[in-house]
Amino acid sequence: MEAVATHPAVQEKSGLPGDFAIWIFIYAELLVFGVFFLAYAFTRARHVELFNTFQQTLNRESGAINTLVLITSSYFVVMAVNAIRRNAAKRCSQWLVLAILGGGVFVVIKLAEFSAKHAEGVTLSTNTFYMFYLSLTFFHFMHVLMGMVILSVVAVKAHRGDYSAEEHTGVETGASYWHMVDLVWIVLFPLVYVLH
Amino acid sequence: MKYSSQAVAKPYFIAAIGLFVGQIVFGLVMGLQYVWGDFLFPEIPFNVARMVHTNLLIVWLLFGFMGAAYYLVPEEAERELHSPLLAKVLFWIFLVAGALTILGYLLVPYARLAELTMNDLLPTMGREFLEQPTITKIGIVIVALGFLYNIGMTILAGRKTVVNLVLLTGLLGLAVFFLFSFYVPDNLVLDKYFWWWVVHLWVEGVWELILGALLAFVLIKITGVDREVIEKWLYIIIAMSLITGLIGTGHHFYWIGTPGYWQWWGSIFSAMEPIPFFMMTVFAFNMVNRRRREHPNKAAMLWALGTAVMSFLGAGVWGFLHTLAPVNYYTHGTQITAAHGHMAFYGAYVMIVLTVISYAMPKLRGEEAANPRAQVVEMWSFWLMTVSMVFITLFLTGAGVLQVWMQRYTDVPQAFMVVQDKIAIFYWLREAAGAVFMTGLILYVISFFVTGEKRESVSAGVPDTA
Amino acid sequence: MDKAGYRALRVWLALVVLTLVTYAAGRAGLGGRLVISGLLLSVLIKGQMIADVFMGLKGVRSPWRWMVTGWLLVVVTLIGVAFS
């Protein structure tokens, strides 16, 4: 086949950190979350009383703590990328493990929150506010799990020495995804837990 | 053709095309019955023609998918098919079972068919698209299992490529989700759930994996772009298809007795379903623009690009048109659904099967590509079928919009048949476009028999290593 | 720690502070147009910091960076509209 090759290979040049394909994915995810957020906001505008009342039943503390956990975890990921750029592969994988632990803390707190609501008998059909609260946070929750899986793969590969200062696209790819999960939560927390 | 066992794909492709012709014949019959109610009555009532039209579509697409898999899997796995004999045996079982089922629809009343096939032992008949007698369904499962075993063993023993694994996942999902067709709950809401878990999870879920894998394979072959680049895109596309497609099932759950949150989940996620199709379009054109070789099979490239565009339009845009709950409230079950169904099935699944056939058939006949004259005829058939399908879709959309306007979105709704009379002109136009489609299809069949001067040696001595 | 590390740490601190402010506003039960505008502005700032420094989009050519910023702007503005 190479015998009839007539054109040179072209590389993607976007300058984006990590693999270009993950960014397509990230933009698509942002779009979905954006639509979901706006659906929440505009539905709320028609049921202000209901939303304000039931927003009070949310555990704002656990929401705030989870925000701190996620941004801290995101910071660890930044340090992991930093480390691999200095060719410190072992250090990189250590930072990633810390970041994954952060994700784990988020998951535990979130599960406690869900189970508390479950114990109160709250379901998707209870009312529109809870429908949005559960849908949005659960959808985000799944992204945290997904991000943890991605970071775990990257951490193992970093530990094995698959990345270097020259070639660490994989680390940046995983990092970009994790920051997206963080970025979305940064909007979600005030929107659902605080604004009224 | 690199492995002799790939040859088993050929009868599958031929059967697929043959049944495709049958499907279109019945499409034309029904199209006429829309405006000439007792055409062919009582020999072929409308409901029977419709059943034959849709069932033939499904069966020939399955033939196409299986043929494509038999061609593609050995080449990707870099070894012979596990058992070519099994593939041949299953072909005849599937063809005979399919033919008998269609004959059953045509020759005996449906209720009698149910009796004859002992439907009462395990009742599964009577649901739209899943009308097959229970024994046919069992036959489909047996064929699917044998087929999966065959290609699964080939893949496991050989080189594991992303294309192969995605294809296998899609085919496995196809078989697994079909099992829901054996369960028919008495509760109507549950019944709809299980029905959609076959119908929706096929065409908006696992079939998209098959589509993605087949398109990726053909693009790797005809563009010569690095496998890594194409596989990466394939990953992203199927991830998006699955997320949006699986949760998007909710767009079938509006107002059928299901919880209200489905209106939100269904609307938001299915509104995102065009994204992976759009990515597929960008991806296909991107790969072709970066091609590192000039493949002599121009027709296959045209089909591949056509698939990318038409699936986005048919599945993506026309699906989005009526997927949001407040819109669907007025449009469900109108001709808008039919418009979407026609262009989506043609654009996504008909065209991808024809893409693979276009690429693989010359190879199966010992050439790199069909001769230029045959390719010209094939490309004519491409344009005739594709453009006429666009018109069929537009006419049905027009009919659907008027239908909604006069019958649904109004303070003074008119009776169903009154409205049908008023939009009859669109049905006539649709039938005319259908006749053009048939012409295109006949040309397509002819293109396989067009002879021309032998191509100048492009294929000779060039190893196919992609 | 190198320069990039310090910058990330500063952003982290800013994010923590802004988050605590948001939480405090919620705890105090503050509402109304002014508070909502302020909190939404802080969302914008936090989001842009994450995009620029954490994601590392600062030096990236448009349109890729602007797509994230644009997303933030559209979402935050429309939320503001819906809440006013």
C-alpha cells in the first residue's frame, strides 16, 4: 500500500494539551452539561418557590467539601503533568494516585449524600427539583468514576515508565478530562446548591 | 482478497442485494396503496406489504452486516476464518428461514401463521418490526450465535484490532438485545420498554458500533491514513454514540405511562445524538483529505462519504427535528417519523452495507476495483438512489408538517382521513421519487455486470498492507 | 517548586477562597440579584482559571481556548437571565 502513497501524512496541530480527540469529547460533554444546566435554570424560573424550598434540603456542606476535594484533586493532576515534563515519571504517578484518592473521597461523600436522600424516600419522580438534582449530580458522578478509571490507567502507565518529558500525551489527555469534570462541577455546585 | 475464507462473504452480499430489491418492490406497492387504497387488495393488504417491507430491510441489512464481518474480520485478524463451512451452512439456514417467513406473511393470514408456527407455546408475534414467528426468532438466535462463535474465534486467535473489537461488540450487542424480543409482558408499558430495547438499542445503539467499525475499515483501506488516527476517532465516536444513544432511549418513553423524568432525559440526551454522526462526517472527510494513496475504487469512496453525510442528515438532523418532548407531543406517529425512518435507515445502514459491498465485491471477484465503466454506472446509481431518497424524505416531511398542522396543532382538528386526502399530492410525489429510487437500484445491480477494458495494473503486485 | 507549580498553587488557593465565599453566601441564605450576579461572576473567574492554568489553554490558539470561555460565558449569562 505504501507503494502508491502519494501524499505525506498530516499531523493535527491545535496546540491543545493531550490528544486532540479527547478535546472533541470534552467539547461535546460541555455541550451536554451546558444544556442540562440551562434546562435546570429555565425550569426553575417557572417553579421558583418549589426550587427554593427543596434546595434548602440539600446538604450544602457536603457539596462545598466536594468542591474543595475536586479542585484539590485537579491541582494534583496539574502537578503530575508538571512532574512528567521534568521527566519525573515516578513522581508523576504519585501525584496521580493522590488525585485518584481525591476522586475516591468525592465518590464516598456523594454516595453518602445519595443514600441520605434515598432514605428520605426521594426519587426522580418526587418533584421537578429533585429530578434535576439527582439527574445532574448522578450524571456528573458517572464522569468522576470515568475520570478515575482514565487517571488509573495513566498512573499505571506512568509508573511503568511509558511516559517521558518528550512523550507524555497520555498524561495530558487524562489530565484534560479530569479538569473538565472539575470545571463542570464548578458551575454545578453554585447552581444547584446555592443560587436562589 | 488476502484470505481465501473471505470468499464466504460473497453469497451474503448477493442475498442482501436480492432482498433489497424485494424490499423496494414492496415499498412501491405500499406507496401506491397510500393513494390507491385497494391496489392489490385482497392479495396483498397494506399491513402485509408494510411487514414485508420492514422485515426485508432488517433481514437484508443483517445479511449485509454478516457478509461484511466475514470479509473484514479475517483481514483484520490476519488469519483465515475459523470455519468457512459453518458460515456457508448458516447462510443457507438464514436464507431459507427468511424466505419461508416472508412467504408465510404473503400466503397465509397472519393469525393462521401464528397458529401454524405454534406461537401460543411462546407468544412473541404481533409487535411491529418483530412480527417474525417465534421459530424464526429462534432461528435468528441460532444463526447469530453460530456467526458470533465463528468470528469470535477468528478474532480471539488472531490480531486484535480496534476495528475488529468494536465490530464484535456491536454484533454481540445486536444478538443480546434481540433476546428482549422473546419477552412480551402483559403490561402495555412494560411491553413497550422491552420492544424499544430491541428496536432502539439496535438502531441507535449497537448498530452504530457496527457502522463505525465498517466505515473505519473502509477508510483505512482506501485512504491509507494511519490506523492509529482512525482508531482514535472510532473510539470517540462510539463513546459518544453509546452515551447519547443508550440514555436517548428515553425519547421513546414520553407519555406512554412511564415516569415524567424521561421527558428530560430523553430530550437532552437524544438531542445530542447528532453529535457522533456529525463527528463521523468530519472524520470521514478529514481522512479522505489526508489520504496517502489514490485508491482506484472511486465508487467505494463515494459511498463512504455519502454514508457519513446522509447518516448525519437522516439520523442526526431528521431525528433531532422531532426528538424534543414538546415537539414530539405533536409529531409522534405522523409522516415526520416516516421521513426520519427512511432517510436514517438509508443514510446510515443501507449506505454502509453498500459501501462495504462496493469495496469488497471487486476484491472477491479478484480485482482491486471494478472497471471504470462499471464504476460510472455504480456512481450513477448512488446519485439516483441518494437524491431520490432525499426527495422521499422531503415529501414525507411536507406531508407530516401539514398533518401536524391540520390534525394536531390546531383548535379545530380535522379528521384523520380528511387530512390524508388533503396531503395526497405528497404521497404521489413520494411514489414518483420511489420509482426513481427503483431505477437507481436497478442500475446498481446492472453495475456488477458492466464489463470494460481491464484496469492498468494498479492492483498487480501491490500488497495490501493497511 | 518551579514557576508553573507556584502558579497552579496560587490558582488552587483562589479557587478554594471563592468556593468558601460561595458556600458562605449559601449558608447565610443570601439571595437576590446582586448576590446571584456576584456568585455567577465568581463562577466565570473560577472556570476561566481552570481552563487557562489547570487545563493549560492559556497559550493555545483560538478557537479552541475561546470555545471553553465561550461555553462559560453563554452558560453563566443564560443562568443569570433565568434567575433574574
